[in-house]
Amino acid sequence: MTRIVFLALAAWLLTGCASTVTPAPTTASTELPSAAGAQPDRERLSRVRLELATAYFGQGRYDTALQEVNQAIAARPDLGAAYSLRGLIKAAQRDPQGAEASFREALRINPRDADTAHNFGWFLCQQRRYAEADAQFEAAIAQPTYQAVPRTLMAQGVCHARNDRLTDAQRRLLLALEQEPGNPAIALNLAEVMYRSGEYEQARFYIRRVNATDAYITAQTLWLAARIEHKMGRFDLIEPFGDQLRQRFPQAPETLWLEQGRWDAP
């Protein structure tokens, strides 16, 4: 199966995990209030621990993040956002049972938490439990106050593509792009889906939009553009993308595939 690009999706998964994210210190503060203190102190402790856990998770320090989020839960067992973040941490640690249990507890505490439904849906998609993932994405989108609908539409589209439901993937990604026209991650994934569907002219249109902005260009975007031109028989238009791959991303797998003529890789 052709790869679907998940550009920027991982960063979106963190949305809503904590109301404020602060840089993580190199060592834990010794001035945090005790979990055994009064209710205001317990509330403050849980929020501080959750912010620390979010920051550590963002740095890829999963063991430390887990310690902090468990402290947040100990201080306030009804803090749904902490369970949601713990689900993400457990998923990153390749503990699917722990991740699922955490996500389900978060949704038990707050069944209308769209961010948790999104995160749980993406986790289920990674587990290839596509029908369950779709239900979670739909639950997130259905929340009237949810502010990150394009994020979830994109995740849902990518999940459909993983399940070879290319028509459904296209619909969701087009809707996401309609709501957030300048998002390069959506346009890139849409171009990839259209390439897989054999709609090369449309794929070319969307990938050109991405590559038109230098900051959005990656080895993946150049390689997809080159593959599209190859499929369309426009061999003279491949070389500019090849030149950029060699100059800007000489060590990228995509550059090696270009040199080897592996047009169906990966």
C-alpha cells in the first residue's frame, strides 16, 4: 500500500490535553503543593503536574511524562484531561491496553470531550480498528463547541485511506481543506489520496499548492510531485524535482528511490 503522509498530525493530537503548556524543567520542582493538602492545593497540583506531563510528552520523555500525569491523577482522580494525556503516553510507549483503558476512563469522566474522542479515534486507527475509530471521529465532530474540526476531518480521511476507502478519504480531506484552505498537511494528504485513486491531474493541482511555499517543501512533497509527473508521462518535468531532492535532501529515502527509479516506493 502506498504510504499516506501524516505531516503535522502528531502535533495536532496534543490539542486540548492541557489548558496551558509550560517548558519542562530539567528536574521536578521541590515547591509543588502536597497531594494531601486542601482542595485548592490539590487542584493547583493537578494542573501543574498535567502541564509538566504535557511538556515532557512533547519532548519525547515518556517515562517522566507518565510519572507526572500519574501525580496529576493522584491529586485529582476526576481530571479527564490527565487520563487523555496518559492514553497518548501509553500509546507512545507501545502499551495499547494501557492506552485504551486511559482513553475510556477519560471519556467516562467527560463523554463530550471532543479532544479525547479525537485522540482515541486516532489510536484506534493505528490499531486498525477502523469502524471504532470512525465512531470516535464522528463523536468529536458532532460536538457543537469543538474548535478543531478540520484536524479531526483530516485524521478521519487519513484513517479511511489506511483502510483503502479512498472515496471516503477524499470526501473528508476535501471538507477539511474547505474549512482550513491554507493547511499544507491536509493538501498533501489529499494529493496522496488522489494519486492513489489515479486522479493525477487533481493530485498535481494540490501538491503544487504545497510546493509553491518554500517552507512547506519536504522530501515527501517533492517525491510525490515527481511520481505524479512520472505517472502522467511528463518525464521532462521530473528533473526539477529530482534536482531539489538531491540538493536539499541528499540523505532522504525519497532521493534514493528517485536515483533507483523506484516509482512505486514505498
